[in-house]
Amino acid sequence: NAGVTQTPKFQVLKTGQSMTLQCAQDMNHNSMYWYRQDPGMGLRLIYYSASEGTTDKGEVPNGYNVSRLNKREFSLRLESAAPSQTSVYFCASSRLTGSITTYNEQFFGPGTRLTVL
Amino acid sequence: EDQVTQSPEALRLQEGESSSLNCSYTVSGLRGLFWYRQDPGKGPEFLFTLYSAGEEKEKERLKATLTKKESFLHITAPKPEDSATYLCAVQAASFQKLVFGTGTRLLVSP
């Protein structure tokens, strides 16, 4: 049981390049999330997927796109990377079902450290 | 707007010196408050969920408590391996996303 896995662990891009960050979970969770973490800013939600086939914007979605490929996998794409997107990116998942009585305990992957030059 | 404020930003303790970390929150109806531990270069690791005022949860040297406006993470007789950043997050009753604080960096010296 690997939990939440992310690839790659590290990446350096030049401004304007594109890339996709991959995330997979093996906990049969319904919901998945992408966050970025910057010094002094805390974790900020980029996009989330409440269930297979649905995605919604979070707090900082500009410059990103996502795909919920199936129940296990949720990818984050940077179409034209900018230096402002230099950050650590975390994927998380939870068993949240959409019921208002469900508690959103999220479990995180190890992160991808992205530098955009 | 839902907000979480953690204090202090950083805390340095000697091994065995007990202390508390604070998480103050404003949220429109609290459904849950979550504590995470984050080691350098790693993802946040889930510690506790607190659901209602007065609730307490314990794990080894850590005890989390909850009031209507804040939560405390008490660390009793800490060891160097307790050194990490501790994050607090809240889930509103009507909005299922989590709002995170910026964390408290704890350093425990031998």
C-alpha cells in the first residue's frame, strides 16, 4: 500500500516549457487535490476533483490544467511555465464523497519540487 | 472568509521542555480541525482530527485540544525527533475544502 505517489520528484524547466505532474493513489479515495506550497504562504489549493470525471478550480488555478484520468490518477499540467510557478507541488486524496457529513481528512504525496528559470 | 492563524511561527525547545502550539481559526461553522506534521522535503503527514469543542486526541507525546476559536497542540517532554513543521487546517460545515495555516516550525535540541 503505497498511499499517494507523485512523479517526478524534481524538475527544472525553462520559461515557456510545458510539463505534466503525475499523481496516483491506491486507497480507493474519491477525491483528489493539487496544492502548491511556497514559503510563508502555506498550502494553497490549485484544483481538486471531488469524484472521477469532475474537476473544479481552487484558490490559485491560473496557469494550470488538470485531468482526472480515472479514480486512481490525477494529473496537473503547466502549459507554459513561468518563474512564478516555481514551488513545491503536493497531491492529496481523501475519501470525501460529497456528503456534507463526510470529514475531509486528506493524505499527501511526497511532493514535486519544480524550478522554472 | 475562512482563516487559520498559527503561532508562534517558530519555536525552539530543549529536549524534555514541554510547550504548546496555537491554531486560531475563523470559519463559518466548523466541521473538522486537522493537525499535520511535515518533515523537511516531505509531504504533510496526518496526525489528528478534532470535531467539536472540548474534544482531545493524543498520540505519543502529542495532545491536541479544541475550543470554539482555537486549537492547541501540546508537546510533552519533546525529543529531537519531534522536530518538524506542524500544520493546522479547518474544514467548514458548508464547504468541504480545507484551509491551511502557515505552520509552526519546531526545533527540539538534545
